Amino acid sequence: MYHQFYSRLARSLPCIVVSVDLPLAPEHRLPAAYHAAFQALLRIRDASPLLSSLADLTRVFLIGDSSGANIVHELAAMVGRAEENEPGFWGPVKVSGGVAIHPGFVRSTPSASETHLEWQTPFLTLEMLDKFLELGLPEGQGKDHPYTCPMGAAAPPMEELKMPPLMVVVAEKDLVRDTEMEYCEAMKKAGKEVEVFFQTDVGHSFYLNKFAVDGDEITGKRTEELILAIKDFVDRH
């Protein structure tokens, strides 16, 4: 499902795409996936003598969609925190930016976009959203947890986060569109560099449906636009 999109992205930029094997919930609830992503970045740092001839490690970009976009936010914050605590911690590796596609940010009070039941797709329904959070969040925690509501009162102040430039991709017909936009506005208010790439007529993770990408004019066009926008963001950073 992801291979068709990321292989195309790798050819278009061009870039090397590293896919992290994450521990699965509910056996391994959050923050297990965040720690695994952090460890993957450490392995790149530790292997830099071998990798530096193959890739420019000063231009590493984080990318993920849906809950993976939440990982982009958390990992970027962890990277910045490690560098602040120990300057030079990352050696030759520099995270130059992050691309958060349709992040799964929510809050306990439903947003207006969540009332659009016609926007439910095989990639995201309200029932799926609730079940994912029930299985993935630390036990006993709800939607206002910082992992799913980093712009909420329970989350660390965004002003204190050391973050790279971010590109946040938002789809018009995404159930969590409004809370994604709340996140973007909160980050901007905190002085962070955030670019919003808004796409009309499509929903959550639309580009993963290869049949629609190949057979539907709008889906195919929006997928191409998304890849070009990511390329532009990477080229500028």
C-alpha cells in the first residue's frame, strides 16, 4: 500500500526512503513507536561513516501520514530536545525538516469536520479513529493526551519545542481536518515555521488507494500535486 507512493516519491525527489519497523499496539502502546523511530535515527547517526558517501546526512527529512504524522511531530521534538541537552549529539546528521501528512490530531470535543460522516472512507472512519486511540494511547488516556492533541492544555508548551521547518498536508474532506488546522495555527502562534499544503476534493490518505490514483482523474492529479509539493519543500530546505 505504501510502497507505490514512496517508491514514486523516491524517484521524483530523488531521495532514499527509510521505513522504520515500529512496534505494534496494543502490546506496545505509545510512546513505544516514538522511541523506535528515535532509535532508527540513532542508527543512521552511528552508521554515518558508511552512509555519508551514499546520502547527504545534513538533509534528513521526517515524513509520515495519519498516526505517522504524529510521529513526525513527536520525533522532531525529541531530536531538538536531545540536541539542546547535548550540543553535537547528532554528529553529522541534521533533521532539516518534517512532512506531516494528514496528522491524526484530535481532541475530546469533536470538531466540525468530524460531523461530516460522508467523508468517512476505508482509510478512516470515526469508529476506526476511536478504536485506534483506544488501542494505541497509554492505558486510561483519552483524546486530549499530548500524543494526539499537542496543541492542547495538557501538552508541553509549543514555544519550548525546538522544531525544524514543517510542511503539514491537509485534505478538504478529512474527518480530522479542523484539528489539523488547529495544530498548524498553534505552531505558528508559538513561532514555529509551518507551511500548510491544502488539497481540495480528497480525503484522509487518499493517495494510498492505487486504484483511485491510477483510475480517478482527481485522485491522480492530487497525488501528483502532493509529490511535487513535497519535492519543492525538500528542495527549499
